[in-house]
Amino acid sequence: MDFIIESSDYFIKQSKKLDKKSKKIIYDKKKLIKENPFRFPKLAGYKFIFKINITIDNNYSRLIYAVYYPDKKHITILGLFERKHDYKDFKKMYDLIFK
């Protein structure tokens, strides 16, 4: 099953600020997502939102993405969200996109 991966504007802005090592980590995770987007755990309370634990610049973060399935076969990388901020940025973004 081939999925198409897209990036949110928020994530595009974030990725421009990342160093080369961090971009490589993200690239590798995106390859795994494309192979099987259901391999990582769901974000609690969300049906088709998944998370990957990542350490970027010594910050514990989550790479969060949405899987549009079965209607469509595409994935949107929503962004990197630091755990210490309790996903407040994610919740704002989710409300803008999905509600």
C-alpha cells in the first residue's frame, strides 16, 4: 500500500530551522512512516493521529502525523512538539485543521 507523505506549513517552517543531523533523523522516520504508518503508537484521544518519540537538540519531542485512511492514502506530518510544553501547540494546530 503506497501512502503519500505531505508536510504541514507548521512543520515546513520547523524543519527549516533544524540542523543536518536532526533532518537526517526526521528523514529516516518518514521512511518508516511511509512503509507502515500504523507501526507507531496513536496519540491518546485521537483516532488517526500517531506519534514518534524523537530527541532533537537535547529536547524530548514527538513527531506527530495524521493518517487519512481508508478514504485517502496520504499522511500529513503535523510537526515536532516538545513534551515539556504538554502539546499545547499541537492542540491549537489540531483545532485549526480538523475542527
